[in-house]
Amino acid sequence: SCSWFETEFKRGEWGTILSNMAFSVHFMHHQLRDDGDKKAYALKYAEIVRSLKPGGSFYYAPSLPQMESLLPDGKFSLNRTPVAAGLFKTHLKRL
């Protein structure tokens, strides 16, 4: 097994990527820390999203609305589903 940062996500390579708390919880942790690696996580999220094939999906929880709001219009569909008070899971699909 390896970390998200040890994996290269090449453009248009993946049909489905699943992350049950692994990526987004670490992402949120680094966003909240004064010494967190915010930029590295934001760049890795962008790399993961670019790696989706047309019709490909990225499923993750909890949702990352701060990144989802930056997605280009018309290129992705986004579906958030509540899982607990104030927490959502996301299905991001490349169109």
C-alpha cells in the first residue's frame, strides 16, 4: 500500500477512484493546521480529478466543498449526500 502522494495520477487514466475518509480527512486536517501542507493537498486533489476518464467517478467522504467550488463549469457533475450532521459524501463525475 502507498500514500496518495506516492501515486501518480496520470491524466485521463482512471474510471473510478474511491476514498473512504483517507484523502479528504487528511486534506481537512492539513487545511486546519497552521503548519499544514495546504498547497500539496490542493494540487493532489486537482491531479486526482484530472486523472478521471470521461464518465469516470471520484467517490469520497467527507466532501471537500472548498475544492469542489473550484471545479470548472460543465466539466463535472457533483452529487453530495448527507451521512451525518453537517457531513456529506461526494460523487464527482467527469462529463
